[in-house]
Amino acid sequence: MAEDGPGSPAPQWAEESIPPMQIRVLGCSGSIAAGCRTTSYLIGADILVDAGTGVGDLTLEEMAAIDHILVSHSHLDHVLAIGLLADSVTRRRDAMQRPPVQVHALPETLDALRRHIFNGVIWPDFTRLPSAEHPVLTLHPFAVGDVLQLGGRPIEVLPAAHTVPAVGFAAFTNDGGAWVFTGDTGPNPALWARLAQLDVRMLVIETAFRDDELALARVSRHLCPALLNAELAGLTQATEVCITHVKPGELETVMAEIAQLQTPHHIRPLVSGQTLVLAERGAVADERRPG
Ligand SMILES: [Zn+2]
Ligand SMILES: [Zn+2]
């Protein structure tokens, strides 16, 4: 946590000794193409952060082990695998007598899922299937600032500034270090105010567009490298920064523009299939590349 900053400290682990936090990058692209999957991260074995097309790379067993889905906002690239995963794991979780998979999101996001996806037209209502008494999915509202305890791991809901109600998340190691995912967001002063109070070990931040698409970035409330640069000025210390949500075919251009920025941070693109390991303070961060 921050040494002497104002505000509330980082939430702590509920349990005493937990292995380092592993985050599997299932999808980190702004859209789809061969090799490009949309936003999805797996924290440990049981917590999914967003449910983009990257979820399709999990085995059925891995999908069935997911107990919680955190949803940053209602856009299709972040939610489309919720209903598909529910369909896939229903029998297996039933056979294992597992409780429903809990979907956590803002009330507006849950309402959008109910009205526009689980409406019996786009997809069946898996909050009432296989039976209303024992559904495969349950919906759980949260608010910005809430700290959820999911399988013993504290996860804080962070503000985002997008075209629909949206959030980011901070997942904490047992010594208070934070893995931060911004979600889809344009310029977001409230985020930097909160992060100034946390020990940010790794920041996953979106950069959806190239600099010559600044106008598009502004209207769709995303970032481009110039906007990213202004945002990163809000980080109080040099930080490991990972870029996500770049559109297919644009990664080289966007990263070349980011390489021109004058910044103290270590910035690199995320790669789908990689596993991020968030080390304890003083330990060396480890990382596995795909295949
Ligand atoms: Zn979005
Ligand atoms: Zn998106």
C-alpha cells in the first residue's frame, strides 16, 4: 500500500498464506481476427475478469472451475462468452454439485445483460436454467469502491469513463500489491486519484486507437497513445504497464507511437496466452509466455 498517502489502504487477504497471483491473459485485443481474442483474464482458476472471445481457449474443465465472473461493462466484446460459458458448464457443475457461477457487475450492466442477452431471444435466461431453483448463473450488483472477497481474494471495483456505465478492477496480493485493469476507458481522473493510494505492481491499460484516430478515441471514450501519455502522468511511481484492447492489425503502429513517449514507465503489449505472475514485494516477477 502507499507508504503515507491519504485515503483507505489496500484491502488485505482474508487468509494468511496464498501463492503469488497468476493471471492468464485469455484475450487482450480490441476485436477479433485469427490470433486476436477479445478481453478476458483468468485470475487463479476461479475468477474470470470479463468474458470476451478469449474464454473459448479454456478447456471445459477450466471453464467449470470458474466461480466468479467480473464484468467491466456491457459491451459485446466483454460479455459475449458469459452465456456460452453458462451453457457449456451447466451439466458439469451440476454433476459436481457446484453452486451457481456468480456474475458481478454494476446494476446497469446486469440490467443490460438481463434485457438484451438473457431475454429468450438472443439467448436463454441462464439465471433460471437448468431450473429457477438451481440456476447456473446468479447476478450480483456492485458499486465503484466496493471490495469484493472472491474465494478469499480481495478485488476492488475501480471507476472507468466509457460510453456506458463501466468499471475497472484491482486484485490484491497478500502483501497489498495491486494488479490493476482499467477496463475500457477514456481520460479517467478518478482512477488516478485512487491508484495514488495503492501499491500498483502492474497496470493493464487500454489503448484502443492510433494517434491519428484521436477524434474516434474521444467520441468512443477510449485511449490513443497521446491520451495514454497524459493518463500515465497520474501514476506516482515508475510502474510495469501492459497495453491491451488494441484493434487487430494496429498493434505495431500503436506500440511504435507509445515507444516515442517520454515516460518513466516500462510499457509493453499484452500477448494472449501469456500468464502474468504478480510477485510479492521484493521478489522477482516471473512470467510465462504462451507455448
Ligand atoms: Zn467498451
Ligand atoms: Zn471493449
